[in-house]
Amino acid sequence: MAFGKRKRNRFKFTEKKHSKKGILATALGVGLIAVYITFVILAFRQNGGLSMYYGSAGVLAMFGGILDLVLAIQSLREENSFPLFPRLALFVAVLSAAGWFGTYAMGILV
């Protein structure tokens, strides 16, 4: 680009939108990670002696992680949407599901 010349096509108008499923899956995944971290901290403070209510809430959160993963995959398949939130949702959903499944797998195996 030569000095003094202006770039004329600075804006690109498009029909793309942010994926609503991607935003929802990202928010759900962040919430599940926050619940996971809270439960892990509580479990360490109680030396692993939490009540069964926390365990049942953890199982529900694990199923929420599965739902979040499915929602993130669906958001990746949407056409005419920016890829930021679907990719972020998939990353957060995999991280959340891996945490919940890993914890329960360790609990069963140990």
C-alpha cells in the first residue's frame, strides 16, 4: 500500500451472525466448570466426606456436560455463523466433560 492512498474496502458486510447455540453452549460449559471447581474445593475441605446430595448434583452436572457437548457440536454445523463461539463452546464442553468423567472414573477405579 503506497503512502497517501486510502484502502477503500475496509468493511466487509456479511450475512453471518453469532451462533445462539454456540453462545448458549459456551455459557453452559463455563457454568459447569465453575460448579466442578466448587465441588472439588468443597470435597478437599471436607476430606472427601461430602453428602450424597453433592454426588447426585455432580451426576446431574455430568449429564449436563453431555448435553453441552451435543449442543456445541450442533452449533459447529450451523451455516452462516461466525466460528468463534462454536469453537469456544466445543473447547469448554470437552474440558467440562473430561473433568466430570475423569472424576467419576477415578472414583470408580480407586
